[in-house]
Amino acid sequence: MQKTKNPGKQRKMLFNAPTHIRQKMMAAPLSAELAASRGAKTLPVRKGDTVRIQRGDNKGFEGKVSRVDLKAYRIYLEGLTREKVDGTNIFLPVHPSKVEIRNLNLDDKYRKDTILGRKAKVEKAEKPKAAAKKTAKKAAAKPKASAKKETEEKETSEEGGQ
């Protein structure tokens, strides 16, 4: 997918996006606990996930995702309904960016492996950083001593030349 700042092209890419890209656009932020334990800030919303609405009239409502509409870029939650004039109840659509994922549905083996794989990558990345900090501290201490030596050498060479 090509990057552009032109709003018309942005809308065209949004409306003409293929299904595999639409699924990625249906991502929502994870709760603080989930983000820490899973090693990711956002994940695509799936049927069966428990989410809490963060914006709008229904802010604070928590429910299970009953349907994901990729065509309209909306999700529907169990219990979030409105009564029409004729008496029938309809589910209210919610954009996934306006919700926070509170609990993940890990029935799908592929999704579980993907999430756990991200966590493993994060843990591997953290270990070298800790080792790099130790070596950086040692390296930072050494240049100070070598810098003193260099200034002393410069002073002696300047004195000898005059």
C-alpha cells in the first residue's frame, strides 16, 4: 500500500481496500494490563473479544463483540441495542478505534501464536538492551579517562614544540 497525504487518495484507498488490509484497519488499542502481558499496543478486533467503549454516548459500556463488519468498518456488541419506532431492536455500530480491548478471544490457534510470537520478540529485544546498557556504562566511563590522556598529550606536545 502506497503512502500519500492527499485526502482524496486516502479516502479512495480506504473505500477500495481489499479484505486483508481492511482487517488490519479494524485494530483497537489493548487495555494497559493486556498491552503489558501481550507485548502489543493494538490488535485487530475479532468476534468474541470483550471491549469497552471509550468515546461517545455509550462511553463505559463493556460487552462482547457479536459481529465485525469489514465493509462498513464497524463492530457490534452484545447488549448494545436501540429500539426503533416500530418496536424492533437493532444493534448500534461502533468504530473499533473508539473501543479498548479488555479480553481477547484466543480460540483461534493462529491468532494465539501471533500474539505470543510478538511477546517473545519483545522479550528477546529487551534482553540485549539490558546488556547494551551495561556495556554503554563501561564505555562511557572509559572515554573520560582517555579524553584526559589526550588533553595531557596535546599539552605536552604543545610545550615541546615551543
